Amino acid sequence: MMRGGMGNMQKMLKQMQKMQKEMQKAQEELAEKTVEGTAGGGMVTVVANGHKQVLEVKIKEEVVDPDDIEMLQDLILAATNDALKKADELANEMMGQFTKGLNIPGLF
């Protein structure tokens, strides 16, 4: 016979609820944290938050060449991808503490 089965279940539920609250808090913090992606040696800078929303794009004047729009587009693309990659890393860092030891595929 299993003794204390219900108690364990309640304890587990409490832990899950606590973890859910902490995860929510971490998600909110992620929205406030920002990362910076750059390209062309800082010619283009893209600022994004932890939710992978681009907040700002800064382009240095000297990189704007009407005859070479393609290069500018490439730099913006590269800086954006850099920022999003950093946002991913930030999210993994902050949310990773919750998924450690929890092998749930497709959770994040």
C-alpha cells in the first residue's frame, strides 16, 4: 500500500505552481532585457528584447550609399540576426533553469 500518496501529489502541484509563477516572472523580465546585434563593425546596430522583438535599428550615416543599397540591406539583416540570436541565448539562459531536469520536448 502507498502511504502519503496524496500528500506527495499536493506537494508536487505546489512546486509546479511555484515554478509556473517564477517562469512567468522570468518571461516578464525577458521583455525588459535588451540585447544588441551589430554588423559592419558597428555600422548597423539592432536592439531587441528577450522576446525577440526588434526595438531599435541604428544605421551610421557613412554606411548609407544610394549606389549600394544591397550592402546596407545585408548589414541590417546580419545585425538583426545577430540580435535575435543573442535574444535566444538570453531566453535560454533565463528559462533554462526551469527546463533543466525537465525533459519535455517542444517546451521552448
